[in-house]
Amino acid sequence: MTAAATRGTLAGGEHTRGVYNFSAGPAVLPEAVIRRVQQDIWDMDGSGIGIMEHSHRGPVIDAMWTRTEAACRKLAGIPDDYAVIYLQGGASTQFSMVPANLLPEGATADYINTGVWSQKAIKEAKLYGSVHEAASSEGSNFDHIPTEIRCSPKPAYLHFTSNNTIFGTEFSAEPACPAGSFLVCDASSDIFSRPIDVKKYGMIYAGAQKNLGPSGVTLVIMRKDLVERCERKLPTMGMYKTHAENDSRYNTPPVFGVYVMGVVFEWILENGGLEGMARRNSEKARAIYDALDAGFYKPHAKADSRSLMNITFNCPSDDLNKAFLKEAQARGFDGLKGHRSVGGIRASVYNAFPVEGCHALAEFMRDFARRNG
């Protein structure tokens, strides 16, 4: 029997663990993916050696690398004139790599400020050039996605964070980009949660630990002409060109993270692709938002800016927030404590989070409201 024949399907699968993991990241993985990973940690592709023990330049990893990129390209319809790169350092390293490579001396980069991660990206960009805030929702504690965007005359690029984990807001569509510029997107927390037109972007980057796999690897999808661009002298490891030209293996890469990401890509493909994820994520979020909108709870995000990935809200008082979290934990709902910037409660329901867990939380929310309203 061949290695491929023993791998089994990743489609379907029920939630079998006694706890629902609402963590904002590192976040829940599909159970079918975890079972595949268990197998391959012991013996990868019938080689007799586990995935974490193989040389990153050996034939088994070569085959995995090819499979992973092919699945990624198929999943998102990534054209041939875009590079797929795997990097380390999380999205936070991209906050500085982007302007270091793509912001020319004396030029301006435009940023949309929708929360903590946007602010950190802006801070790093200012080390390399001028930054213009094209829009911001800071004045209302980032409770909405700005609709009025005023770009500078000739920005090098327009950067935005597509989903904001802390505040629970999400862009429903890409912002308009000025002619002659290009979009750069930090998609760390909603990557591949819905269909995406990659051609609208110059670059997309995403830390894996929310929708794609374990922490430690960052996916970069980048137009190849931008890969070749480097606006200043940089260390070798700081240039996108270095990694693209060396198949993301200039140095020893995060092999295990890339491998798990590839299995997640396969899981998404076998479960309806990005269209299937969009339908599933809409159902999950709707179940919780319906309970939220029935009264008692106080949502943080405005209705027209709500995230399908991170649902943020408060009870009428801090004491009730504490009671809610305590009871929820006892019932097997883990990771619901909100970020300190917003407080209260945050339910993170990324691609792999099971639909039945959202309905179970919604029922608990209604029950808690009846008893404490």
C-alpha cells in the first residue's frame, strides 16, 4: 500500500473532545488534521521517520513542500505571478519587513488604523519612512471599520488589517487602493475564512496560529515583481527575494509548521474550499450574534463591522462578566476571557471551530441572560 493510500480523508469529522476551545490564538485545529499529524509525527509518508526528524532538504520534505504550495495555490486561486513564501517571526516581523523592503526613501506609506496590530505596524513603518493614517477608528475604541478613507497623494502602498482579534471588527471587502499603489494586508486572523481575490493585493501575510496551523510560521503571498524590489540595503534574511529564490529554505525553515499548514489546506479543500468555510463561518457567527442581540449583553463592535472570527461583548457588569466566565469554564467553554483592551468576553470561532460549539455557547448565553437579566 502506498503512503498516499494510507493517509485517509480529512472531510467531515465530529467534535469529540469535552472542551470547546474559543482561544484567540494559538487556536483550535481540525480534529481530522490532528489525527493526521499524530500519524505523520511517527511515520511520514511511509518513510519510517517522523515529520519532525526529516532533513528540510530531503526527498520526503521536498514532496511535502510541493504538496503544500499546490494546495495553497488551488485553495486561494493564487496566480503564477505571485510567490508563496513561508517565514518565521510571526506577523510582527512583517510589520518591519514590509516597509524595509517596499517603502522607498522619502516616500509615504498609507495605513488604516483599526486596532492594536495596525498601531504596531504603523510604529515599525515609521522607522523607514513617512506614514500617513488614511483612516482610524481609535476615537471610539476601535468599535468599527472606517468607511471614509483619505489616502495620501502617491502612497507606496496601502496597508490594512483585515480582521481585528481584540476588538472583533472585520473588513467586509478590501478598501479602495489609489492608482499606482498596491494593497498590503495583515490577514492573520481571517486568512482563508472566505473567498479572496488575490489579484487585488500586492501582498498578503498571515501568522498561522489562528486559521492555518501552529504558531511559528507565517504565510506570505506576494506579487513576484514586488519580491524583486528592495528599497534599501538589508541583511540577507531581511529580504523577501532571499526566501523566494530559495524556496523558503535559505536557512532551516519551520518544517513542522509548514507541514501542518499544508494538511489544513487539504482539510479546507475537502470541506468545501473557501466557499464552504464562508458558509460555515456565517452560520457559526450568526448563532452567537443572535443570542447577543436578544438583549442583556453589550456588543463591542458596531453591527456593520462585526467579525465572523472574533465576537466581543460584555455583560451588564464586571461581576456578571466574572460569573459568566466561571460558569462557561465549568460547562466546557474555554478561552472566552476578553482582551484587557476591551475586557468582558471574546469568542474566537475560526475555521476549525465546530459549528455545534457555537450553538452550544449561544444556548448557554440565553440561559445565563434569563437567570441574570
